[in-house]
Amino acid sequence: MKFKLPAFLENIESPVEGEVALRKYAADPLAFGGDLDLFSAGGARLGIAAENSAIVVGIDEVGRGPLAGPVVACAAVLKSPDALLTLNDSKKLSRPKREAMFDAVKDACACYAIASASVEEIDEINILEADFLAMRRALQALGFPGLNETAPEIPIEVKGSFASLTTNHQPLTTLIAVDGNLKIDKMPQDIQMPIVKGDGRIASISAASILAKVFRDRYMDKLEELYPGYGFDKHAGYGTKAHLDAIRRQGFTPAHRKSFHPKGL
């Protein structure tokens, strides 16, 4: 099921403003005309706490469209909505800018995890399911209950956990804000809110977007060292003319997705 952008986020002017609005909504959905069951005790409350009355976990992915390389997802919780005012959609930032912000974004997070799904997994279960798998792996690495995913091929990068946010053992409402119009499958649905173009509207999703993008770009740099001449360090595996020409000259590598075989090759 595809979801539309929630009405209370339609006029958001910055990711920080969106993060504030989302935390307020998570704490009191009725005040925004929300559903009482959205954050039910049956699934919405984890054993964590923070200064605010709700925890927002921003999730984004990168690498859904390339012909080669893994899909990478990040789950991030910011220390505060304004922990880093320069947060924005990673696609709107140049690579040098993303790289320059990488450590600052990590510092702005109370906790985060960056996980992936391999080329083999993408080919086996399809890109959307692999996308969700990477997201669940990131959440599991942070201690989200009820998940039992296998370890990914690429080691997960993680800082902190949901448990590390606990103060006075008070369970607070938790909302998983997913970039896009779909909820993550094979996990509780009532604690998720898909947000269309969320990486430009919600600061925690912006943070997840930047962390995932830099992580994957650096991995693709390593693939270029392993398979020189393909330009993975420049196009990150996307189907550019230079990439297609390289495939014509040198053939496919084990890093290429068999299920993404482009026409004309």
C-alpha cells in the first residue's frame, strides 16, 4: 500500500521544522487529527527514553537504481531536531559536501546504524525486498525488538543503540519515519510513517540519507580498485554512458546485478 504525505507536513519549510513537527505528532497524534492506534502499547513503545516525549527514527536508503553494488540503508536518531542545521537531502549535496558533513552528521546522532543488502540478495529477492532487508538490519543493529536478520556481507557501521537512550527506564513513544511512500515489511506497521521526499522534510531522514550515501560511495570506490576501468568511483554503479561503455569493453563483474541487465548490452 502506498501512502501520501501527511497533511501536517505539507507546508514544512526545512528538515528541522519537519523533525519538530514529527516528534510532536508522535507524542500526541490526536492533536494533529491522527489515529489513536498509531502508537499503540502493543508495538509502539520500546524501552527507551529521551528528553523529548517521542523518539523519531529516520530511515533512508541509497542504491536502489544502480546496475552494480549493494543497496545501503541507514536508521538514525538525532540528539535533537536542531542538532545539525545544515541537514538536507543528500541528493541535493555534492559529494565533497557530503563527505565534509559526514563526521558532523554522525556526531549529531544519538545513535545510528548503516546496513546493506548484497548484489546476490538483490538478485534473489528483488530490489525492493533487499531494500527493506537492509532497513531491518539497520534497525536490528540498534536493538529494535523482534527482528532476526542474518548479518550482511558488508559489516554494519553502528553507533549506540535504542537502549543507550534510556533514562529512568521510562518507555516513550517511538515512530519510524521512512523515506518514500511505503512501509517496511516484516515488522510492525503501526509504528511506521512513510514520508514522501522525507529526506528533504525530516532532519533525521536527512541524516540517514547522508550517512547511507557516503557509506555506499566509499564502498563503490573500493570496487573501482577491485575492478579498475569501470568508473565505479565516479558513477557509483548507475547506468551512465561511461558505465555502459565500460561494460561493453570489459564485460560484467561479480559486482553487477544480474537482474538489472540493461537493454542493448
